Amino acid sequence: MKQATDISSRAWAEMLLLGLIWGGSFLTTAVALREVSVLSVVCHRVGWAAVALWLVVWLRGEAIPRGWGLWATLAVMGLLNNVLPFTLLAWGQLSIESGLTSILNAFTAVAGVIVAALVFADERLSTRRLAGVLLGFAGVAVTVGPAVLQGLSLRSLAQIAVIGATLSYACAGAWARARLKGLSPLAASAGMVSCAAAILIPLTLALEGNIDLPATPEGTAALAYIALIATAGAYMLYYRVLAMAGSGNLMLVTLLVAPVAILLGALLLNETLAPRAYAGFALLAAGLIVLDGRLLRRITRATA
């Protein structure tokens, strides 16, 4: 695993860019939801992302996935990594702030550690990793607050939905490790979002009768950002950063996303968050730092 000091300036720049892109997706989702339904937002997101990614696959001359078994695997990946989490996150944003959604979404990295520990023999929880997980849970508990236990309001259900999205992402990560081997990241991403579109488009037509179109340039720009930049572009950038910086350093991106989303929500959507949301994010960030382990090792060496 590459250490933080080994990361090139270009990798740092692209990690920062990825954090900015994903942070901006919460703002643009909130804008899009003013004009189109939740399912329509997600249909546009995966549909146009699929078109963009297949265009890049064609331009690069990459092989198209073949075989029913591989496409079934990609369909499960599309369900776990796109259909469920994108829908739950968007539905949650109908009732809670974009900044709060981004804070709860930071639990994804913690959930990934938990699912991996349950599924893979080489991912068992050490004492340090268990401490990081417990800090993550504490962060979520503080962020959500006691109101969730006092009754199921739309706001509390929205927060539970966002947490459910993080668990779906975590299961997708485990599924990808177990089943998606030997396939290029770009082709896998294109196949995954195509399967997600194949699931969502007929479902949306059956449930709602049509897929909404935005009525304003702002709504159109928001959907274009979500689909082409925060999904298609972000997938390509993600794998570039993964190759340059290593999987361990991608956890640093998680720490960048929420502050960006909180700032944009405050400046452009006039959102205000309760103090416990910031305290919860601090605990979540501490959990991610403990899970990463490098800062703790440096402190230990410095004090030895």
C-alpha cells in the first residue's frame, strides 16, 4: 500500500478534484429534485452515464464484457452500487439537507470494513480497526441524534435511508472483489451503470408512467453534472487515482467530500446543520483516520 508521503502532486490534485466532484453531487441532486422525481433523477444519472462510458470504451478500443454469467454479475453490481444507493440517497435528500446526507454518506468506508470482515478471511477486524468502526458508529449516532428512537418521522426515515445506501455500497465493494476479476475498470463501470439503467428505466415507467425532464436550464445542468461528471467522469477519475495512490489513500477522499457538500449547501442552498452533525462528522473522520492507521503509527514512532 502506498503511503501518503509517496503520493505524487498529480495524485493529490486528482484526489482533491474527486472529492470536489463528489461533494458537488449532493448540491446538484438537491437542485435536480426540485424539478424531477427521485426515480427520474436516478434514471438520468445512470442512463446518460452509461452512454458516456460506452463512448469512452469504444474510443479506447476496450473489449466489451461477454457471457451471461458476467452480465449477471454486473447486474448485481449495478443494483448494489447504483440502483439502491442512488435511489436511497436521492429520496433521503427530499427530507434532509445535502450536507447532512454527505456526512452520513461518509459511513460508507466504515460499512465497507464491516462487510469485508464478515465476508473475507483476510479482512478480520484487528483491535485498531474495531476501534475505528466503533468511532464510525458513534459518529452516525451523534449525527442522527436521539430523535430517530423517539418515532419514525420523514426526517428520521431519510437518515436511515442514507445509512442503508452506505451498506449497499459496502456490499457492492465486497461483490466486486469476489466476482469482478479480470475485467477492465472502465468496461466494468460501463456495464454496471448500463445494467442499473436497464433495471431503473422500465421500473420508473411502470411506477410513474414517464421519466421526468427538467423544466429549467438549472435543472438540466444539475442532471448533466450528476450523470456526466459525478458518475461517468468520477468513475474514470476514481480508477486513475486508485492506480496512482493506492486503495488506502482513497479513504482520504471520503474526508474531503462532506466538507465540500456542507459548504456548498450553506452557500447556495442556505442550509444550516445542527451542531451535533459537525460533532458526528468529527467522530466519523476520527474513525476513518483510525482505520487508515498511518497517523497513529507516526504518533507512536514520534513518542517512542
